Amino acid sequence: MTDDSDLRPGEVAVPLPPDTDAGVYFIGTIHTPWHSRAECPKRGTPDGPICTIVIDERWRQALTGIGDHPKIQVLYWMHQARRDLVVQRPIRTGKAAGTFALRSPVRPNPIASSVVDLVSVQDGILQVRGLDCLDGTPLIDLKPDRRPA
């Protein structure tokens, strides 16, 4: 149960379903310099700090060839985000908006995606630039970014 005492005026929360619909395998952990949402950038940049992605041992073979891609898409689970708001009121704008109209981490399924610069890969550890998540964030997936530069 989420505490409604931290709702801003105009925000709306709904009860969450008792069960989830699907399972997710976390494949690793992301390490960044940020330990609170207030410290975290709103969007990562290519000149941001180097962050580390540690792939769990069982999934390390899946990294074969990833080093051939200068940019990769990182999908991760915003594990500290609340999940029950359908209307939010961001501090930046003060205007109420539906969750699906915002880039907020507060979502029914707190999945985030960042395209990052791949700096290095060695022994199941990736060094990247361009992330915007908290230290200890669970990793869902990695994909090569094949969009034209």
C-alpha cells in the first residue's frame, strides 16, 4: 500500500491490482553516482559521468558482440518509483497531467530506457555514459542502438 500523504494537490492515485501479469528477469545491476531521485538528472547526456553495468554471471555470454556497437539501449526497472499515480503534478510545471503524458519515473510499470555511449566491456562489466538512474537500479535488457548517427 502506498502512502497518499505525499500526494501533491491535483494528483490522483488508484489501488494497484493484487497480482502482476508477467515476470521479469533482472539481468544485472546498474551503478551510478546518484543515491536519491533529487540527485539524479532528468535525462542522461553523453558527457555525463561514466556509469557501470554489471551483468549477472548467467547472462554474460549474451554480451558476445556488444562491443561492436558504439551506442546501446539500456532498459531498466525504476525500483524506487511509486506505481499508483494516474494524474501527477510535476514540480517543474505545477500543471496536473496524466502519467502517460509525462516522462516521470512514477508509472504503473516503472520501465525506463536510455540510449547510452558504450565506453568499454570487460568481464561482464560495461562502462557507459548517458544514464539517468539511481545507484543499484535493476537491469532488464540491453540492445544495440542501430539508429543512424
